[in-house]
Amino acid sequence: MSVLWDRGSATVSEVVGDINKLWEPEIAHNTALTYLTILKRRGWASVKRDGIALRFYPKVSLAQTRFYQLERVTDLLFGGSRTDLLTYLVLDKLTPRASLEAVVNAATRRLKEPPRAASRPG
């Protein structure tokens, strides 16, 4: 999905090229096609013919995906409690001090805002 988000759309060959620049071992064309087909079947991507190639487009944004996946992890590992998730991350010794400072700064800014109703990314 990150290739689709970065590019806006991509052919299988473009996905393979972008991934193989960053990761080893290299992935095969058929492997990328299989994953893109799964994304399409699950409603995360759409596809259109582009000459002889297939061009895949993201149907969900990164923000929507982060929200959905965060909800899944929070439900699965923390019984749906964001408080427990945040507390775990803050107390985890692997969380760098710079990250904790960034969280404190973000929380301070957020607490200065007026309360608002929660909303899902659109």
C-alpha cells in the first residue's frame, strides 16, 4: 500500500521496482501481483487496465488505514483501551526519550484545545 500511497497509483512492475530498491530479498512480479490482487479483493485497492499493464489505485487513505489498524491492535492487545495502549508505550523501556518528549509536547498542545467529539478519518 505504501507504494500506492506514495505514487497515487502503480503498475505491478512499478511496485516491484520500488520495493526491490528498499528490501532484500527481492520480490517477484507474481508475488507483487498476488498481494495487489488480495488488496483489491479486500476493497483496499482498485484496478484499471493501462495499456497491457494493470494499474492499481489506493481506495483507502493512509489515515484511514492507521485508524483501522490502531483500532484492531487496541482491541486485540489492550481490550479496546487507548489509555492502556498509551501507558504501555510510555512505560516501555524501548521507547526512546526523544519520543516521550514529543508525546508530552503533543499531549500538552492537545490539552490546550477545547474538547471536541471524536471522529473517524474521512
